[in-house]
Amino acid sequence: MIPALLALSFNADALLVAFDFAERVPLASGDAISNSVFGVTVCAVATLLVLRRFRQYPGTQIAQSILPVLAAFYAVFLGLVVLLRLEYSNAILLLCFVGTLLARYAIETLWRDKGMLYCVVPGGKVDRIRRLTRVPILDLHEPRLEVLPRGPIIADLHADLEPEWERLIAEAAISGRPVYHYRQVWETETGRVQINHLSENSFGALVPSFVYQKLKRSVDLLASILVLPVVLPLMAITAILIKLDSKGPVFFLQRRMGFRGKVFNVVKFRTMTEANDGEDREKSVTLTDDERITKIGRFLRKTRLDELPQIVNIVLGQMSWIGPRPEAVSLSTWYEAEIPFYRYRHIVRPGITGWAQVNQGHVASLDEVDDKLQYDFYYIKHLSYWLDIVIALRTLRVVLSGFGAK
């Protein structure tokens, strides 16, 4: 409540400055001021609500999301202004944008979440919680609720606990203290979901929402159409650079395992001196500082520009903008033979970027692939437009930083 009031206070101060400026320099009409005030208020409230929702997703740096989220809402508002030919005030928009931005950064600095203290009940598989390094953990040694600090109780609710610990959990729940199953906390803090048995996967329904998947498909097509005018010139320049850098084709096709286990040909810019159709497992693995990568190819991989031609795959319905990365057929076959439930990741369309890519980057070994699969399962379990927005924003950071590229 206090952060919200502070944000409104900042906006109110910005509005007063804007009104004072408008009185001295009467360039804006009454309609322009009304429209602008309404617009900036909606943008500020919408930004607050979106950032609060983002806190639910592990590893999300709220401070890094403030500018792009606020700018996105202002862009939508300005788009509506232009489309509807409404009057607006540049002074009010600029001052309120800066004021809201500074307020959100100040709030994030002063009231950022330090992390809850988890009180862990011994027994079962709670050792997984103890291995979390970014959250404070208190191991309980005696079943006395009155001596415990405030904080949620974490336990393996499927284990056969001692009667005194079961009574503690019951008392905690009755008193209003939150009680969580250890797996729920582990998934929330790591952004990963691990499946040992399908009957114990805690997914709920094994098939993600068909309604959202159809909506997502429509958004994919619309976004592809909107970005084409910007992407086509960029692709043309990239193609010229590839031809000047090394001999060989501009594009290459590679057989990947896709939606519902169907094989398709992914289209990419060539970044290596030799092509690979995806059938050779050894050649399909990209190593760190791989000698096959060309000079321009290294830049394309770092900036993810080599993925741009996959817009064709999106239009054809073989891929989405966001989803688990499709693997080469040879690698997918290998992983399915070695890792339980690997094939389950094909229940959603693969994507150009995804939850695993923004959290882990490029992987090669089986252990890394197992971790990647847990990120993919988290995405499938929590499939929603909110999570897709988080991934889209974090992808911008990945592109700018080159995180996880090989």
C-alpha cells in the first residue's frame, strides 16, 4: 500500500509541475490535458499491476522490467492517440513518464523483497529446500510453534512424519501461518519442475490449456506480420555479410523435433563453415568456442540474429515465438532414450526463445539437458501470457548481453 501511495505522490507532483508549465506556456487545450492525465494515470496503474504479477516468477529482476513495461504502456497509449486523433500534451506525458519511472525505481530500491524465512520441518525430501542458496532457511529441531519466528512452514506433506511434527503443521495452519509442500517452494524459487513419475507430477492436467494455445497461435501470426517490415531489411543485410564472410549458402535447414513429436525443417542463417542436417549427433552439439563457427556467425549467435529466418516456421505453424527450443532429431532421440519424460516437452509448440534459454542458455551435456528439461516443464505447467511476457522482456536482456551464446 505504501509503495502505491508513493508512486501516486510522485505522479501528483509531476502533474502539478506539468499544470504549472501549461499555465505559463499555454500550448495545450483542456481536452489535451484531460486526455494526457487520463492516459498517464492508466499507464502508471497498469505498470504497477504488471510488475506485481511479475514477482511471482523466479529470477525476475523487477528493476530491469520497469522501463520496458512502462515504455510499452506509453507506446500503446500514444498509438491510440494517433489512431483516434486525440489531443495530448507533450509536457504532461514527458514529465509523468519520468516521474513514474523514478518513483518505481525508488520503490524497488526501498521496498525490495528480502526473501521470506522458510521454517523447514525435518523428514521426507526437504533436503532439496536446504540446497537452495538464495533463500533464508531455518531448520526446526523441536515442534513448538510459539518459539518460531514468523514465516511459512515447509514440509514434505507426502512423507510419514512423526506425530508431533504433524500436530505442529496442523496448529500452524489453524493459526493462519502458511504451510507449503516442499516441491511447491522448490519450483517457485528455481523456476524448474522435476517429474519422477507421471502420477506424481503435480501438473494437474497433463495437457496445457487448449484455449490459450489457440490464442497464442493467433498472437504469433499477428506479431510475425507486424515485424516483417523491420526484419526483412535486417535479414537482407545479414545475408550479404554472410556471403562476404565465408563460402556457402546463406540459409541452412536442419531437421528438428517439433510440436507433438513431428519432425520439421528449421530455417536459420548459416553460422558455421559446414552445414549439419541434424541427423549426426556429434555434429549437432555446438561446443564452447567451436572452431566451425565463422566470424560473422559468432556475432549472429551472440545477438540471436541467426534465428530470424524462423519467422517462416512460425507462419507455417511449426514454431512459436516463445516455447521450448526444438532440438535436432539426433539429439532429441538421444535425450529421449536417456532422460525420462523428455518427450513430454513436445506437448507445446517449440519457440525461438523460451524459459530455459533466458535462465540457462546453451547446453550440451546430459546433466545440463536434464536441468533444461526442468525449466521446460515449469513453462508447460505455468503456460500463460504473463509468463510469456516475462520471457519476452528477459529475452531483450539476453540479446543485449549475449548470455548463454556459443
